[in-house]
Amino acid sequence: MDGPVQSRPVDALITGFPRLLARGLVRRLLNEHPENRARLLVKPEDAEAADTFRASLDAALQDRLTLVPGRLLDMDLGLPGEAIGALLDSVTHVFHAACAQTGPRALLRRQNIDATGRLLELALEMRRLCRFSFFSTAFVSGNRAGLIREEDLMAGQSFRTAFERTMAEAEQMMRGQMARTPITVFRPGSMIGHSRTGETDSLDDGPNYLVRLLVRLPAEVPLVLPGTGVVPLNIVPIDYVVRAACTLAQRPEAESRTFHLTDPNPLSARQAFEILSELANRRAPFAGNLAARMARSLMKVPGLDALVPQQFALLENLSTHVVYDCAGTLDLLSSTDIFCPPFESYADQLVAWVARYEREHRGGPDRTPQPMTP
């Protein structure tokens, strides 16, 4: 069992669609309890995708999912009075999974700080609210090295991207509201594909980008890793993030706390990509003194240069020795069957999904659609 049976049904407002994280939260919550309900905030331009997602659910789940058309930055989410009133009267849990990772700094501030503040203001009016769960990122640690604890936030670090900075500032806002609102902050590592299907949101950033390089590059060309490759690879399968967050959001002990949703026993970058290289039938990755410069040159190869918007932040992540302490997470999940699976157990699924995606994208022979099962 995942833990103690919930004392009462959950009525959750979930942001972040169409991200896999938001879809996974919907599925998880609706499957947890036959009386749970989910309200998925959907921007007008994503309405068709949301209808498709809802239709993909079992009929019994569809009946308990409400698609809420609106925008975080609009007053009352852009909802008419009766609709916003019903939401404020019913919601017990908020899962704020919406964020912007790339784009101009002003855009990231609006999406990651201003929009979060608007939702927090609404949360103060939610009469039945039990928990406001905010999805941040472990990389609010910026350029810090060494052990990062769950309670750490601003410790004099520099931020490598506007995404890291705005998420850290949003966390500061959360901490300032914890006396008024029941808040839990989640900091996932770099979310990679689903551990059972390999499905992922994007192949254009983070370690997903490197897995794509493994599949795309000629077999005789080794993947280039900066530095020695001995730093921990701080990745986490998205289904672990979903399961852990849904459980911790319903635990009283998790209120007013921050949790690293990270692999407690990460492999080094070199070990992980040796496994991936073997699965992809290619040479082992190369690491050394010239690797970082070679990697930067590789990023400029025509056809690859536009794949990832934050290439240099990725290189720095792979050059910085950081350990994310997740003792609080492990403690509260110790009575459940929820754990972060070892990388070796799902690496094959990552490679298979990316290879399939590449074949479909290029019009190859295998065009069988990959089912979406967060």
C-alpha cells in the first residue's frame, strides 16, 4: 500500500497542462480514491489537447475530471463569478505545476512569480483548502556545490538561468506565506522520462537532450561529457515525482516544509551514460580536460544547435558536484511503497522511447504511437 488511507476525498485544482507532470497528477489522484475529483486549469489554446486527454481516461475517471478554461494571470483565473465561486467552495488541494523554463526574463517573472502570487491570493479564499503544493526545482541551488539540504534556499549562490532565479524567488514567496496558507514545496531533480514507458515532455533540454544526442549522432561518435564525469547525475523519473507529491500533499507532517524529490543514490554522469551508450549500441561517453570545449563545439553543429535553449546551464550541471539531501522525503515515504527506482531499472525505456520518437519524427518505418500513461 502507498500509505494510510486518506481521511476524506480530495478535490484538486491542478495547473501546468499540457505538461506530463500535470497529466500524471490528474491520473494519480483520480485513481487513488473513487471519490477524488480533479479540476485541470487549461489555457484556451490547449483546449483541444485537454479534450483529447480527458477522452483517453477511463469513463469512470472522466466523470470526475473538470476542465477549467482560464489563465493564471487573469483575475479569478478568467472565470465568471459562479464558476470561481464553486471552485473556491470546493477545492481542498492545489497542485501548482505550471512554470516557464525558457524565454525572456520578464516572461519568466510573470509566469513563475506573478502567476504564482495570483494563485496564492486565490488560495486564501479557498474555504476547504488543506494544502497548496508548489513545484519548484532542485536547481534553485544555482552554482552551489556539495550537500544541499531541503531547508536551504538563499545561501549566496549565483543563478545560471532566469528559470533558476525566478523559481528561487517564488520559493521565497511561499515561505513568506506559510503562516497563512498550508503550503508544501517540492523540488524535483531534472525530470526525465516515465520509468515504465520512457515517455517524456521534451527532448530539447536537460539530460533528455543528451539521450537524444545518443540516438541521433553517428555510432562511431562518442557522447562528450564535460569534466571527469564523476559528478552525480541528478535526474528523477517523472512517475516517482507524481507518486511522491500526491502522497506528501496529503500528509499533515509535510505542511510548511520543502522536499527534494531526487534520487537518493544517483549514479555519476559517466556511469549513467555508459549504460545508455551500451543500450544505444554506441561507444562509451568521452570525458576529460577538453570535453567541455568539445561539447560546446558539438552544440553548434547544424541541426543540433537549436535543440536545447539552455545548453551552457546543462554543461555546468554536469560539471558541478552537488548532492541533494532528501532525508525528509525518505522519512515521510518510509511507511509506503513509494521509492525512486534505480536508473539501471528504467534506462532501457528511456532509450527505446527516444528512438521510437526519432523514427516517427523522421518518417521511419515504426510509426506506432506511444501510449501516454503518466
